[in-house]
Amino acid sequence: MKAYKVAKLFQTMAIVILNMGNLTLEVNTLKNISVTREKEKAMLHEELDKEREFQKGYKHNVEIWRKNMAKAEWKNKIFIRNL
């Protein structure tokens, strides 16, 4: 009877150890996935920030270009009036 209990205890311990190993593997896998997603998220935020900065610069340059065009048109009108 004791040998049977010892064998059952050994089997139970082996199953528990295997399950703990599987659980550890799953936890590590989820940690790796989490870290990878965080890195991807950070990279996407960087790209988004760069795009926003580019758009700000582009809008600023367009505004300057429009002002310069307006000044040139105004100068042309004055020049034409003077002729």
C-alpha cells in the first residue's frame, strides 16, 4: 500500500512539475510578446511624431509660399498700375 501511495505521489509530482514547466514557458512567451508589442508601439509613436513634425513643416512652408505669392501678385498689380 505504501509503495502504491509513493508511486501515486511520484506521478502527481511529475505531472505538477511538467505543468509548472509548461506554465513557465507560457508566461515567458507572453512576456516576450508583450515586450515585442511595446517596442513596436514605441516605434509607431516615433514614426507618428516624425510625420506630425513633417506635416507642421510642410504647412509652414506652404504658408510662407502663399504669402510670397500674394506679395508677388500685389507687386505685379502695383507695377501694372504704374505702367
